[in-house]
Amino acid sequence: MKKFNLMLLAVVCGVTPLFAQENVESTPAATEVQEEGKVLKSENIENYRRSSLYSVLVKHSDAKYGEVIDSVFMVMPTPDKFNNHDLAVKSFESSAKNKKVPEKKRGTDKDPNVESTAQFIQENDVARALVSKWFNRDAATGALDMELIKERAYYDASASAIQEADASGAGRAVLVDAGPDLIGKTFMLVNDITFVDKGEQSAKAATGVKIFGAIAGALIGADLSGITDTVGDAVNEIDGFKVNVITYLYRLKWNEEVANTLYESYWVDASAPDAEKKAAYEQSDLFQMEYVGHSFASGGVTTSKTFSKKSHGEQMAVACTRAIDKAIVNLQRAYDEFKVNTPIFAVNQDTKQVEVKIGLKEGVNSKSRYEVLMVDESKGYREYKRVGMLKPVADKIWDNRFGALEEAEMLKQAEAAGEKVKKEADGEESGNVYLTSTTFDIIEGAGNIYEGMLIREVRIN
């Protein structure tokens, strides 16, 4: 991407590349360390570059509770370690005759979900739509801009990280390394969610179902009042359940060739309409999605008389969200390109410990290991360099799973009432819902780790 970056900066905008500037000021809360003539910088605690995510549901409308899954999925929030890059279309119907995909077929050409997804990607022109969203493309004029990239890169002109110039009327804001670091980390998650009914009375399922506004609002802070006709009396017959989810990971192809072609052949400025370039963009097959891999996970609910007072819609929201969160963790562990970076929230140099706002939701357990990273921009593009290693403190792992705090309070009530409680068996270690972050021991790099540096999981034993 270096050619692309230099071309944009020097030719298009006529500005000086970042690596050639002197006396670049750091943004507040950032840290700079001189090492062998290089400048390593930590990120702002809140201002770090996230991967972007487009989540899609594989629908089984004819399956039991298919409408329920669809409604719950539509109000699930984007995981907070990702940027929301959703498109207008959030689901598509599976072509599978049987909603269960055999394990040996998952992710292969014989997987009906892979076939259905390929058709969905083609019919909805997903790759081009994702790129258009990145550049705020005006469908009427074909005009593109860099505003979203500037926003998500968390640079500002006062720090001289973004240079704005007006070359030949182009008027573009350009980032040295935004392409590979942002657009190249645009992913699509395709989620095939099915319910595994553990109740004895579920045969009484009815077709007329309804969900009301409070169904999961207390958990996710969303107004669900507009969701109707999806969960009803049939669901209330269920005596405990779990959900299974097969999640397929796709990535937007973005490289130097794609970037250069976009800017040289398809770029249209709002101030300089170009019908030919607009048409060329719309007819091009330049933008593509590529399959990365898949993961399987499940999520269940805790049951007791107290828990049964909770609407099944709320329980479904918890089970589905947790299952997808687990699938994301599995994918991150299997595919390095999907791993996320998370900033250190606080550092205690005396105890050699740090606080990070991740927990069970992100798969943290006592065997997890994380590398501490700093940003090296001395070569004119962004690299990450390891400066330390962390491990979680076993009894200080935050349980930040979806709905965990409310579940813990209800568990107290049930136990106080002497009820028999069946807890969700998910294979995870226990965590503390009353924490606000997870504590990590610094096992390498003590004295060189600061607030705002990024951490990334590297090993699970």
C-alpha cells in the first residue's frame, strides 16, 4: 500500500507524507517512546482503529421459531470492539431443505449456507456496497469522499496526522495508512442460528406469535416497541432451551491494486461530476468478498422459577447474542486477520498490573495470553510492535457477557428463595459481573507499558 499512499498524498493532494514531518504533536493521552531512532506511539484509550463489521442472518422462515430468531437478531447490537458497517439488507433466506448443516459439510462447496451466501453477495452487490459506504458514495452523482475514513482513523489536523489539501479541485482528506488498516479490515459475518428445544411441551408451538417493546430493551437499551408478531404463546410453553450458531466469516478484498484502480479510474469528486467514471464504478467487478472460515458455538439460558418470570424473548436475546459472541471469539483465535486490538485502560506500575475493558464476552480466561503493542510509523506506514505480554488474574476476570449482570441479580433472588437453579453450561470460566474491567499481570515488559497501548490475544492453551 505504500505506493498507493504516496500517490494519494503527493500526487492527488500535494501534501507532505507523515513520516517526513517533524515535530508532530501527539494527541492527548497518547504516549511516545524513542527506540533506536524510531517513534513508537500508544493509541488514545478511546481512539483506536477497530475492524468494521457487517452482520447478516441466514433465515429459516419455515422452521420453528424462525421468526423469533429473525426479530431478535435485528436488535442485537454490533460488538463494541468493532465499527458498525451494516448495510440495509440484514438477512436472506437459506436454500437448505434441512436447517441443520452436517459438520463435515460446513464451509465447503456442499454447505447450503455457502451457496446461499454466494448468491446473496452477488444479488446485493455486497462488496461494492461496503466500499461505497466507506467512501460515502452518492448514488445519484457517484461522488466519493474520505470523511468516514477520517472519523474511524481517529486522527485530527491539529496533530498533523491528517493533511487536507485542494489539488486540481479534488479537495480530499487523505490518511497515510487508512487503506490497509481500515478498509482492509472490513468483514461480513453470516450467522445461521437454530434453536435446540429442551422443553417437553414445545410441540404446542403456534404460528401466531408476538413480541412487545420491553422484550430485551432493559438488556440492550434499545426501543423494541416496533417489533410485533414474532413471539407468542407457543414460546412460553418452552421449558428451557439453547441455540446453536454456525458463523461464516468473509472479508472485503482490499489491496494496492484495488486502491489504485479506485482512485485512478473511478474516483468522482462532488465538485467535479464525471458520468463516465460513475458508470465505470457501477459496472466494475473490481470489488470482491473472500471467504475466510467458519465457527460453531452455542448459548443457553439459566432456568428456575425466578428465571421463568423473565420473558422468553429476553432469554432468547441473551442466548443468541452470547452464542454469536462465542463464535466471534472462536474465529479470532483461528484467523489472525480477524483478531481485534483493545486499549489498556489503566496501569499500576507498583503491582505490575493493567486494567482492560474486556472479559468473558471476548473469551478471556486464566489461560489467555495477550501481547502489548505500540504503533511504529517511522517507515511511513503503520506497524505494530510488541513491547510486553499479559496474562489475566484468575479471580479478577470481568463477566461482561450480554445480560450477565441482570442474570446474577436474579440468581441471587432464586438462591435466596431456596429454588433449584440450573445454570447455563457453556464451558466458560466464572467471572465477576460487578467488575468494570479485567485485571492482567504484566509478565513481560514491565515499566514499558502505558495506558492506551493496545493488546491482542496471542495464545490459548
